[in-house]
Amino acid sequence: MAMRFVRDEPGEWVTATQRLCLTEDRSRLVPDTDPAARWLWCTPGQKVRRADAERYGLLGKPDEGEPPTEPKARRAVATKQRTPGGNK
């Protein structure tokens, strides 16, 4: 996943950083804005069992480090083809 959904902390619990929902078949977690989201699973700041976070792939692999970030949107290029209006 390109986004960090939980704050990894030592111990049995981790903290959710985003609203996550289960899909219809309850096989994966998606952000609440995803069209496949059906049932709310956690909210920001909520404690989640580490075992559940690992089962749904929210933690990533230990040697993976930080996940890659999504590229920022490119700024629109200003066009210089605009012609000046007539004199008023």
C-alpha cells in the first residue's frame, strides 16, 4: 500500500491513522473513500490488535522500511497562446 494506515508501536497494539472499512467479502481493508468499502473497521486513533493489522497487510514487512509515497499531481502549465483583448 502506498499509504501508512497504522502507526507501528511496540507491543500487542498499533494505532490506526485513517478510517478503514472492510470490503463486501470481508477479505481486505480499504480506505473509507474507496467504492468497495462496506463496513467500518476502525477510525483514526483507535487501537487495533497487531495480529489483525498483520493479517490485513497494514504493517508491511520489517525490512521494507517506509512505503513509497504517491507522486504529487503535476502543476498545470500556463499557456501563452492567449491573445490580448481589444481596446476598450
